[in-house]
Amino acid sequence: MNKQGEEIKALISLLDDPDASVYDPVLNRLAELGQPAIEMLEHNWGRSSNSTMQKRIEDVISIIHQKNTLRDFKNWSDCRGEQLLYGLFLMAKTRYPSLDINELESKIETLRSEIWLELNEHLTALEKVNVINHFLFRVHHFSHLGGEVLSRRMYYINNMLETQKGHPALLASMYVEIAERLDLPIYIINAPGNFILCYKDPAYLEDPDGILFYINPAAEGQVLGRQDIENYLKKQNIPVTRELMTPASKIDVIRQLLAGLQNIIEIKGNYEESDYLGEIIRLLDKHSQY
């Protein structure tokens, strides 16, 4: 066993000390050591019959996972959230810390491949969108769970890929992720809480932002015009601005999802986890457009 391993072993042996002046520094040091401590902590949890010791080991492991996820969110946002799927993965890791991104990549890539086989350069933008809609909503039966369903599960990409059901924003995010992998210029627009997509084409001069049309994933990919979106926003008493009709950043998309998840967790009374998500949201606020 190397020097670090010996230190971790010694620290774990002190975790059940009833003296807070001993326990607190031990917990903090194990949290600093991070991932290398998790394997030994999990091993000791399985061998211990002391409920206090097991609870403290669980607390340390949870803290380490949270620190790792916060670090990964920071690195992702510092890179301007280049990969939307990675942001969705990190969000799911707040609940499922052992989640493997390769599993998500494999499922998304399978969907992309099925759609790609039916696309060709002779199809119009609308025809390409219809192909995506066919596979996502008719072949695989993806659908959204409305806001009235207060379930945290609808916010996690791994759950949606398994059950084909999720929050409208999550459905929109998956749609955009697949479109990007197909080299299609489809984005979520800026209007907060309204997860509508737009299809951009710089050569389209009839729209000031080159937007050909809009797509509503929550309505099985229904195609809408600019006037449809403006009317929809006005009905919700949202002032229509040019900015709201244009693409949002990937960081803003993840931030909105996290805010919705935090609200549900707070309603359920889990304030400690709500605070943790709030810390991630504040981190993302540094790069938010809003």
C-alpha cells in the first residue's frame, strides 16, 4: 500500500470517533483526497457493522461525489458548455454518481445512426425534420411529462433514454443533441420556460436571424412559423423580443433544467440537496446569457 493509501486507511479508522473535533477534520481531509478514497471507503462500509460508521462513510462518499461534479461543471462551463450531452450527463450525476457517459453516448448514437440512414442531401430542411420526428416520436415513442408531474426522474437524461419520457426541456435537449450530430442547425430558443427549437439557415434572408421555422418537441415535433411563436408567447404574457426568438446557449439550457429540478427537490423538503443544486446554478450563472 502506498503512502496515500496508508493515510486514507488511517483516516477511515477515525471516522466513528464521537468527538467532532476529530471527526470534522477527518471528513474534510478525506473529501480533499477525493476519488482515490472512494474505493477504500466503499470496502470499509461493506465490512462494518457499525451503523454510525456506515452513515459517516456514506456522507464522505456523497461529499466527494459532489465536489467532483462541481469541478466537472466548472470545467464544462469554462469551456462554454461545448457538449450539451455532457451537461445533461453531469446533471444526472447529481443523482446517479456512478453513471457512465459511455452508456448515454451509445444510446444517443444509436438514435442518430437510425435517423442518418434516412437522410440525404436532396431533402429539404422540413423533410429532414420530419425524418427526425418520425424516429423519435413514432418509432421510439418519446414523449414529455408535463410540469404537473412533480417527479425528479423526468429531469435525468438516463431515465428518459430508458423510459422514453421526460421533461419538455429534456426532450428538446435530446432533439438538439441528435440534430447537432447530424450537422443540422437546430437550437433551443432563448425564451425561458418555453422549450421551442429553431432551424437556422444564414442564407434565408426573409428572417432577420435566418430562422426558417420553429419546432415544438413537446407536440411531436410540430413545425411552427414565427407568428405562431409570437402569439404563443403573448398568450403567456411574455414580451416578445428578437433575443427570445433566437438560440440559447447550452449553459442556459442546463441552467433552466437545474432550476426546475431544484424547485421540485425543495418542494419535497430536501433542502440540503437543493442547496447543492443552487451552488451549481450559481456557478453556471457566471456564463449565463440571462
